[in-house]
Amino acid sequence: MPGLPPGLPGIGHLPVPGAGHHPGLPPVGGDHPGEHPDGDVVLRELKAVLLRCLAEAGPPDEVAARLRDVLAQAQPALLVPLAGGPESQRDQLRAALGWLVANLDDPRAVAAGCGQLGGVLREWGVGPQQAQLAGAALAEALRSAVGAGWTREYDTAVRSTWRLVQHWLADGAAAAGYEPAVWSARVVQHERRADDLAVLRVRPYLPYRFLPGQYTRIEVAGHPQVWRPYSLAGAPRLDNVLELHVRAKAATTVSGALVYGTRVGDRVRLRPAAGEMVLDADSSRALLMIAGDTGVAPFKALLTELAVTGDPRPATLFWGVRTLADLYDVAELDAIARSCRRATVVPVVSDGDPGPYPSGLVTDAVAAYGEWSGADVRLAGPPVMVAATRAILESLLGIDPARIRHDPAAL
Ligand SMILES: Cc1cc2nc3c(=O)[nH]c(=O)nc-3n(C[C@H](O)[C@H](O)[C@H](O)COP(=O)(O)OP(=O)(O)OC[C@H]3O[C@@H](n4cnc5c(N)ncnc54)[C@H](O)[C@@H]3O)c2cc1C
């Protein structure tokens, strides 16, 4: 189970269970845990028993490592959503377990967090039966950690808690059945690289899966239910941080809010990643990437993937901008390209002093640079630029239309 921070944003429509069953009472199992009149007392007592049990089980790292080992043996599918190797998975399990126990007496928070997780697990095909087995794995890990001191009280508390968790997970999964999954994320970095341009880093609370080259759709607080697509500018990272490049189109719109009105700590919401601009794993053809302005973002992701995987295919990125000052990320792109086996970045500046770079239209630079008829081509940028570039690539450079890929102009 991924780490869930305290204060995970609430999901208003989820039920707020106020009760479980006292460890000494029949275990929780009903469909309506919120109806128990002494619910809060019961949850506080469950929490107290679990805290004692965890204290007896030993250092949290060791308990989490045991849990990971039990899951790896019994239910490896449940580890798939956890990013990284065993250590990172252990840390995430430790954080999740700590979060669960710390919030157990705050049913609103814990129901919302589990509900959100349930929706995500559903997207990944983790069903109720596997969730039940995760509870058994937790009991097993704790029992083996506590050893001879294991009591019936502990056993009942763990199982009762897990039945509640399953209930909340199921609510989240059911909600995801009729609503697309939504990830809440916090802005962790906001850099204005130009008056109207920002590079943002956001961290979703739950693991966010995507392929380099894909985009997400974002909703900002001031524009509820307005979802705008933005490319993800890096490969997936262990810390779950996503990078976005946003050029403000108008002060009062979503892009304006992201550039001018967003600060570190703000919340945004994300829809699942989508898009076809990913690398063809089985292609060894040259890769030609042509970007206009922030259209460079998905190509930063593709270059990063080429670098990380040591992919041998030759890759060239042409980045068309209006002025030299618009090359807001050229140093990082160059560095990534240098760590690829065979990649080059060619900025092309259309207006004013081009500095050390070619000037003019990006398509002219592409034509002057070489022969591309055998290449896989990816295009990203303002819709007009993408359409014009596509036409030129097909008609003048003889590139097979089937090899040219870009996302739709609007979604
Ligand atoms: C697959 C995809 C990926 C995208 N990735 C990025 C990205 O990484 N970075 C980024 O900054 N934007 C990206 N966009 C564009 C982004 O989704 C929004 O369309 C843009 O930020 C404007 O949204 P808005 O709500 O601020 O403005 P809107 O309310 O939609 O429009 C405000 C004004 O801006 C104009 N406008 C809107 N979009 C464009 C445009 N693309 N070019 C020129 N004028 C426009 C409108 O005509 C209108 O006048 C992407 C679009 C798609 C389809």
C-alpha cells in the first residue's frame, strides 16, 4: 500500500465510518460501520491496541520489511503499484502502516485516504480478494514480529482494522467505477523561467503511473472541473514527482493560474496519463522529435528514458522557439542528451539574435540537417505549428505518415 500522508484530501461523498467493533466485542464485519453509536471510542481503542502491538513488534522498518516479504511471497501483485525496489517498497509500506494507525481514530481522514487508494488499486486491477489477502499478510507479519507475546487481542484488532480498511477500499473502487480516477497532488516546486512561463513540479499523494511522452490532465483550485492537458516532462521517478512546463495563454485561465497564481504547497488534481507519444520499444529507427515552445516537455521525457535505458537509437530533438530567451530549459536538455548514447538537441530561433543556434523555421532546420525518411517522428507544440510541420514532413521530406505521431490538438 503506497504511503499516504496525513491530511489526505477528503472525498466528500465517501461514507464516514464512525465505528468498528471493540476488540473485545464481535469483530467489525457489517456493511454499515458508521452506524455504531460508540464508533469513535471503538476506533480509539483499536488504535491503542494496534500501537501497543506495533511497539512490541519492533522497529517500524523491520515490521515493514517483514510485511513486504510476506506480500512478495504470497501476493506479489500487490507490490506492483509500489514504485522502486525492496527498500523503497518497505519505506512506502512503513509510511502507509504508520499513516493508517495514526489516523485510525479520524475516520474521515482514513476513509478518504483508503477510498482514494481503492480507486487507484481498481485501475491497476487489484480487487477485493487481493485486498483481503493483504490484511492476512499484515496479521502474519505482525504475528511473526511479536512472537511469543502475540495475543488474541492483537489478532482481533488487526483483523477488525483490516475489515474496515477493506470496506473503505471497496467504496473507493466502487466510486472509481463511475468516475475517472483522480489523483490529488501538491505543488513541490514552482519556477518562473520567464514572465509567462513556469516549470512546476507536483507530487501526487498516491503513485501515478505514466509512460515517458504522455500527458496528464490537470484541474486547479480556482477552475473546478476544467481539465487541461499538460505533457509530463520527465520519466517516472521513485519519488513520484512530476514535472510540467506551462506557458500562460491568458491570465485568468488554467494556464494563467498555474503560472501566476500557484505556489509551493498548493493542491492540484490530475487525471490518468494518456497519449501516444511514447517510444516504440521494438524500433531501432532513428528518432526525430520536433517541438514548438513547451512542446519540448514530452521530449525531455523521451530523452530521459533514452538516457536511463542506454537506448542506442540515434535521436535528434529540434526545438523551435521565437527568441533566444524562450529556450527556458536548454541547459537541462543538453545535459540529458549528453548522457544518452546518441542524442542531439538543436534549438532553432525564428526571431532576432539566434545566439549560437540556427535561425529560421524549425522545418527548414530539419530539412537542412539530414535525411529523415527512415525515422520515427514525434511532434509537439502549438496546434498550428504541429499541423504545418506534419504537412511539410509528408510532402517535402517524404516521411511516411504512419511514422509521424502527435497527440490531438485539443482534448
Ligand atoms: C496533448 C496536449 C498537451 C499539452 N501540453 C502542454 C504543455 O506541456 N504546456 C503547455 O503550456 N500547454 C500544453 N497544452 C495546452 C494546454 O492544454 C492548454 O490548452 C493551454 O494551457 C491553454 O489552456 P487555458 O485553460 O489556460 O486557456 P483556454 O481558456 O483554453 O484559452 C485561453 C486563450 O488561449 C488560447 N489558446 C489555448 N490553447 C492554445 C494553444 N495551445 N496555443 C495557442 N493559443 C492557445 C485560446 O484560443 C484562448 O484565446 C497541451 C495541449 C494538449 C492537447
